[in-house]
Amino acid sequence: MLTILFDGIAYGMLLFVLACGLSVTLGLMNFINLAHGAFAMAGGYCSVILVNRLGVPFVLGLPIAFLVTAVIGGFLERTLYIHVYRRSHLDQVLFTIGLVFMSVAATDYVMGSSQQFVQIPEALQGQFIVFGIGMSKYRLLIILICGLLTIGLQLTVAKTRFGSRLRAAVDDQRVARGLGINVGAVFAVTFAFGSGLAGLGGALGAEILGLDPTFPLKYMIYFLIVVTVGGTTSITGPFLASILLGIADVAGKYYVPTLGAFVIYTIMIVVLIWRPQGLFARSAAR
Amino acid sequence: MGPVFDEVSAYLGRRSRWSPVEVAFWVFLFATIWLFPGKYLIMKDTAILALFALSLDLILGYAGIISLGQAAFFGVAGYFSGLVAKHGFINEPVLALFCSGLVAAALGFVTSFLVLRGSDLTRLMVTLGVSLILGEIANRFSNLTGGADGLQGVDIAPVLGLFRFDMYGHTGYIYCLIVLFICFVVARRVVYSPFGLSLRALKGNTLRASAIGIPVKRRLVGIYTFSAGIAGIAGGLLTQTTAFCSLDVFSFDRSADLLLVLIIGGSGYLYGGLIGAVTYKFLQDWISTLTPQYWQFWIGFVLVVIVLVGREQVEEWTAAVRAWIVGLGGRFIARPATSA
């Protein structure tokens, strides 16, 4: 029972790191980025290449995966995404679906269609037994990393100058511009950072989520659930939503395996009917 | 009420008249039965895709609802028509097709209340979620649906008890074409009715539309249900003509490709789906002979380019091609008219 809770939390934490970039881009620019999973996949494959082929230590592979994906994200933002912000939602959806298709086929071409695994160092395999609960070391590491990241993100958004600019831009773009905040630059940095986080999540999660070229399609719906359930106006909303989703998914698969992914889709639809603006959204938010 | 009423009905009457080009278009479509006898299978797929795209055009182009879950209706009706044929509940294909359309429409009616709340993003999510849930259900009830292996052993009776489906898709193509035509005529009638006019009004500005007394919600529910029914008929057609149904009918790719079809053809006019389907099939056929495994890359590439260039621009270009076809069609129809 507690093991399921533990696994669920690890899974949820992972989802949060994967999806929080998406929630910020959606909240900030009102931009529907269905291609977010492609960045996660890029991070995953990046760590596969680094760790398995080049022999880079796993722990060092993670930050490199983050950096590489952030650079890719920043580059694409400046060259392609920037043209699509002002378009209709339909255009945004089409554009990002196109990117997803391209990334899926391109990955298939370069890396092959089989599932990839990252070699995890011996020290991280096996599990601790604490009070009779089996805790896998690797999942503990995920919780640790993601927990630290979450605290870091929350502090950045709440305490720093950049964070306050970001919040101002999310709340009201026009006024923020009027106050002299370079919203475009804020957005570019956030987008790159969010993509980097997705890449880090992909690298960390390759072991748990599985990594193959269809990754962006398979997990797109999960990211979207996190964002719509959690709302786009804060860090805590998506965080709680991902933990909830992680636990519900793991518990659902364990207790009622016949229903499978059915559980989370139902939860999503119920939440959306009950509170269309998201479970944890501020009621005053526009 | 009198004069305005007359004016509206005169306007709609003018709009709904069949132009010679339209007649020529349909004459040509039916002529393909004799023109390209070796291509029945791909033409049949194109006709089904065109019908499916027509259903999306009704909600996207006329009512402005973005949906990524049109495959839900396609799939449900596909399985429904497969199951009734397999277990012999309804043997006659035309009746079964009509019933599968009704089932899909009922599903559309129920889910419309979920879709019609919230923003574009919520709509995307809910439509996508519904089709994923249905796909999951079809996967789980594998004793009924065959699960990942697909629904096998479907035996489709002859159409109207007379025309048996053959291997080369001859009957299938004619059947699809006739169904497409009937659905098109019905859709055309709906779009050029006062109902269709009010849809255009609320697509333009929902707030103003409700201010002049259009019951926005009821209209959206209506068109969503109707569109679901059309999508269902398309799904039923696919199952009936292939005598097979797999989980693929619910896939996300199907809904996403459909958007591409409509964007290529142009949304907001009924021929968009038809022209888009033909173009898309040609494109797919051509690319997949060049790179059989990676054609999806180029489909994605086309999407990205279309958006970056701008949809309006693309529609302008295709408008030139359309005008050319219209000119061609005009001459084609003019000649028999003068000779007669």
C-alpha cells in the first residue's frame, strides 16, 4: 500500500518536471504546445547516447541532457515558435502536431523504433527497506531531484526579480509590457528552461516511462491533463495535479488492472466538468 | 417579421442553388467509376476520408469548435457496424450504416455537453480524452472487439440484398460514393438553412449572436450531434467495405490527419473536405512510395510549413487551382449544354 503511494509520488514528481514547462508556456503566451513531449524525448535520447554509447557517467548525463534540450528549445522558440504566438489556437495545434509527427519520424530514422534503456549505475539499483516498505533507490533519487527542483522553481518564481517579471507577464501581458518588461525575452528564457526541464524529466524517466519514438504522442495526454487539471497560473497547481495523477495512475494500474489507463481519463473528464478552469486555479484569474 | 423573413429566405434560396460547377464536380466524381477502374481501393479510402473531413468541417468551419476527437465517433460507429454484421443483428448494410450513424450521433449528443464548456484548450482535451477512453474500452473488452487483433470474421451482406462487396472494391467504391453524395446533400441543406446561417453568426461572434436571440448552446449541440452522425457513417463505411475494424480507428493520428485534410482543402465551405481528401491521399500515396517508413515526417513538415506560411496564403494559392478547376469544369459542362 505504502509502496504504491511511494511509487505514485515518484511518478507524479516526474510528471511534474516533464509538464511544468508546458504549464508556464500555456499560461504565459496562451500557447498550446502539443510538441512539449518531443523535448522530453530529446532529453531521453540525449542521455541514452551519452551514457550508453559515450560512457558518460549517468549523474553527469542528466545536466547535459538538460542543457542540450534547453538549447534546442531556445533555438526553436526563436526561429519557429515566435511566428505562431499571435495565431489562432487552431494554427498552434496544427503547427505543434506537425512538429510532433516530424520528431517521431526523425527519431525513428536516427535511433530506430525499438525501445531504449539508459544504463543506470549499480549504486542506484536495488531498494531500501524502511519500516517494511520497499523503496527503490532510483525512485528515491527521482523524488529527491524533482523535490529539489520544485522548491527551486517555487523560490525562483516567488522571490527573484525574474520570477516577479514572469508572474507579471502571466497576469497581464500588456501592462507588463507597459512597465518596461521585455516579455519576449522573459518568454524565450522560460521556454528554453521549460524545455530543458522536460529533457531532464525525459532522461530521468526513460527507465520508468519507457523511451521509444512514439513517446511524444503517448505522453502528450498526460502532460495536458496535468496542465488543465492544475491550472496554468501557479507552480503549486500543476505540482499537486501531477502528484494526484501519479498516485491515481499507479494505484489504478495496481488495484484495477483491467481498467488500465481508464482511471485517469475518467478523473480528467470529471474534473473538467466540475471545474473547467482547473482544480487549483485561482477563481479571480482571467 | 414579414419582409425580413422573405429577404432571408430569398438569400438562402439564392445561396443554395446548385451551380453548374458543382454539378460538373459531382458528374466527374461519379465518372471516376468508369475512368479509373484499377484504382477503386484508394478512391474508396478517399471517399471515406472526404466524408469524415466533411463532418469535421461542419463543426470547425461552420461552428468554430476545434476538435481532436472526431475519431471517437468514427471508431464507435465502425465497431458498431462491424458487430451488428458479425452477430447478424442487422444484416442489410444500408440499414446498419444508418443505425451506426445514429449511434455515433447519440454519442455526440451526450458528449456535446462536455465539449461545449470551457476554452479551446478544454475542448481539445475533452474531445481527445473521449476518443482515448473509447479506444481504451475497445482494447479492454477484447472478447467483444477482438482487442489489439481487431474485429475479425465480419461478413457483410450484399447491399440492398443485390450487390455483393467484391475484392477489387468495385461495389465498395460505388456504395461509398453514393453515401458520400447523400450525406453531402443533407449537409448542404443544413448549412444553407436558417440553422446554418445562425451557426455562422455565432462563429463570428458568440456574444452578439446570443444578444440577438440565437440559442447558442442549443445550436452548438445540434451541429455537434449532426457532425458526429456523419463521422459515424464514415466509420461504418470503412468497416463495411473492409469487413474489418481495428483499434486504429480511435487513434490520435486519425483525428490529427483529419485536421490536415481540412486545412489543405480549406475549412468553412463544404467542398473543402472533399478537395482536401483527394489532395491528401495523392500526397500520402506519393510520399509513401518515396519513403515508405518515414512519410509521417513529411506530413508533419507540410503542416508546419502551412502554418508558418499562413493558412490564408495557402488558401489563396489553392484558390487559384480551384478557379482553374472551376474554369475547366465550366467548359466541360458548357460543351454538352451547347450541343444539346
